[in-house]
Amino acid sequence: MKHLQTTQEFHTPTQLAMIREHLEREGSITPLESLRKYSCYRLGDVIFKLRGQGYNIETTYKEGINQFGKPCRVTVYELKGKPNNGGQSNGN
């Protein structure tokens, strides 16, 4: 009989964990980066959860030009501080 691998053996990081690591490594992230790198369509929700874990994340906006040559505004989330417990209180 063939051995079946358990879910634990296929464990991959959650989007929340990957984005948290990105912020800790890079310092900031935009919605387009989160979509391209982590397939995350709802970065605002992930940021909300990280803030709930005690992360100090500042939201700023930068002006830019979109692919059609029109002015646009891009949201930038910047990590300003980590919680005292490292954000690991709920296992994410």
C-alpha cells in the first residue's frame, strides 16, 4: 500500500505569514506587489489582521502614472514597528 503524505508534509506559509515576512524584510508593500508575489487580492485585509496582532503599519499614498498614461494614486503599507511577542500569538 502506498503511503499518503499528510497535510503537514505539504504545509505552505499563509499569505499573512508571507506578507508579514515581506514587510519585515523589505519594510513596505503595495497591493500590486502582494498580487504579483503572493497572489493576494485583499492586502488591506491582511494588513488589518497584522495590525490586530500588534504590528504598527502606516498607510501612505504615492502619486504615479498608470499603464494608460493617467495619474493614479498607489497605496503603500510601511512597517513601523513589530509587536513585543513577535506577532506569533495566534499561530499565523
